[in-house]
Amino acid sequence: MKRIMITGALGQIGSELTVKLRDLYGRDNVLATDVRTNDSEAATEGPFEILDVMDAKGMMEAATNHHADTIIHMAALLSATAEANPVFAWNLNMGGLMNALETAKELDAQFFTPSSIGAFGPTTPKDETPQDTIQRPTTMYGVNKVAGELLADYYFHRFGVDTRGLRFPGLISYVTPPGGGTTDYAVEIFYEAIKHGHYTSYIDKGTYMDMMYMPDALNAIIDLMEADPSNLRHRNSFNVTAMSFDPEEIAEAIRKEIPEFTLGYAVDPVRQQIASSWPNSIDASAAKKEWGFTTKYDLQTMTKDMLNKLALKTI
Ligand code: AKB
């Protein structure tokens, strides 16, 4: 049975991934860590430790004591927060990643960390962005993600660490809200639709970005980590996506469930500029070919599920 340690376990992905991994591999085999704690299932229903990913010694100790054979490194600042504090973002995103890779190297552990559509930039082909293409991002987050992909490849080639990663699009979930991302509007819109029947978008109409529903994202992580390494030509990181839409299209999907829903705009120049530098839609064919990536949810099925689940939460 795997022995997994997760960093950033109380974040948007980590809080659901921890629960799913405990269901799959056994509660006590999954150590959740984060710089803070709360009363979520990830923190309270299984092994949990406070860990700052900048603390290399603390990370090594936690992983060694847990006898970890798999490190899942999720702790990072997202794009908008990183842009507001670029020096801190570099130190946290790169320092944390380096410590996690060193831990995986010392313990001969398998390694996963997410990259992002943020690893692309304005000179990248915008439509059906290929797996292997120009990566000259113009955000600190993007710079961190490209450097992180290269670093993870380096640890594979130089030290034989079994590093794997996914370039995630915006992830949509009803469980834990994201914080500080550019794609967060596509989550907020559902909360506001339920609460007020109206949403004011900080991303402008006509701005297309890739998105995926959280259950598909969690399955993608698990499937990639379980994939036969002999089939992997790429490692860090695979393009994955389920859909691409602009604010008008997601509003239209919501209107099929809540006909009176209205959408307005108050565009935030910082996040709009980030969004405009990212692809409209990425090509996930390498992930499909090399380890069988699939998704279950499209825009309408995700919208229906999100609204149903959020409505139940607010009762
Ligand atoms: C963000 O918007 O920063 C993230 C991402 C696409 O990596 N959701």
C-alpha cells in the first residue's frame, strides 16, 4: 500500500484529494500537511501535521517519520496573489518545490506537483495549445510553473526521481473555494448565482480559458500516478482540460438551470491581463495517448451538479 504525504492539503485541490486518497489507499497511509489547520475532513479525519514547505528539515522529518513513498506537493501561491507579491511567490513556490523534490530524492519517493495553463504566455499558440510549445509566460506564477516543470524533469533525468505533473486549467469545485487565482470567477459565479441570482465578473466577455470539474481533476492525478512509466514520454507536465468557455457561455449554462440569472462586468485590469496572456484552449492529446486521460463532466453537466450541490450546502 502507498504511504503518501501531501503538502498544501487544506487548499482547493488538497482538501478533496486528501479525502479521496484516504478512501483509496487507507486513512492512516495519507499524511496531510499544511501551514495552518482548520476543522475540515482533511485536517481532522486522519493523520495531519502543521508544516511550512519552506522548512526543509521539517518536511524531511515529517516524510521520514511517515515512511512516505509518495510526495504530493500542492502548496503554492496562485497567479493573482503571486502577481501582488512576486518575491514572496518566488521564494514560496520555488523554495517549497525544491524542498519537496529533495525530500522525494532522499526517500526514493514518487513525486507529483501541479503545473498550470499559467505556464503559457502571450507568444504561445492560443488555440489547441500543443503539449510541446513556446513557454514564455509574463507572470511570476507562470515563471514559477515553467521553472518547476524543468526542475521536476531535472530530478527525473539527473537523480531518477519518478516525477509526474499536470498542467491544470481552472478547477471548479463546491467544496473548498480557490484563493488568489485568475480563473476563480468561474467558481464565484456559482456561489453568487445561488445567493443573489447575479454575478459581476472581473474577467471580460470573450475571454476564453480552459476549465475542469474537480472530480475529473482528482481522477487525473490518481490515474497519472498509477500510470505505467514505460508509456510516459512526457512527465512534467501534461496538458489536461475538460472545457473552454468565456463568462457569457458559463452564464448561459447557469441560465438553463436558473433562468432569471444575470451577469454584469467590472473588469479587473490585473487579472484580465493575466487571463489574456493564457491560451483559449489547450490540447490534451498527449495525456490521452500516454496514460488514458478522460473526463466525465462538460460545461452543462458540471453546472447542474455545482448548482445542486451548492443549493444543498446553503439549506
Ligand atoms: C489560477 O487561476 O491561478 C489557477 C491556475 C489556472 O493555475 N487556477
